[in-house]
Amino acid sequence: MRLPVLCAAVATCALALTAGVAAASDGATVTRATVPSGFVDQNNVVYLATCDYTQVINKNQRAETFHCTFDGAVPAPVVCDTSIGCLWFSDLDGAEATETHFVIDPAGLMVGWAKY
């Protein structure tokens, strides 16, 4: 079963308000931000969320981790991965992840990672 997942790419404005950017000693850039997001389930029901992001960019790759809470209704628990057709779009710039894995638990937390 393929679960379409779409994350709203409205972070440009939110990022300007809540982002913290730092350079690590190894030259990597680390960005932390709280941004609006969302999840679309297999029935195309949209669930709005707010995510705490950490993005690390180094010379070889870009990776993001996210910890999200839903703003209202909570979707059914799910484990989602690119290997089963799930998608993730960065809430920081809208880029589509090349790999992702995330879980929505029964308490309504969405936690995962993405690589670009």
C-alpha cells in the first residue's frame, strides 16, 4: 500500500521567525526551526502539524530530523518509509527527500528523518 505524504512547504516565512543557524566545528551548518507542517493520509485527509526541525548540511549530504505534534485531529498510527512509497517534503524549503522514515504513534507524535 502506498501512503501519500505531503508536508506543507510554508516554512519560508516561519523559518525567518523561528530559525537558529549555527556552524559546527567540522564545517557543517546546523539549522533548528519550528515550522508548520502536515500529513496527508491514504484517504487524502490533511492533518496539520507543527514540527521542530534540525537540519544538518555538510559537504556530502543534507539531513533533517523532525518531531511533530498535530494541531487538531490526529491520524491513525503508521510507520512510513521510502521503501513502501512514502514521501517527505522539507518544511524548510519544499525539497523532496531521497530517503525518509517516520512514525506516527498512537499518542499523535510524528517523529522521523529525511535525507536530500
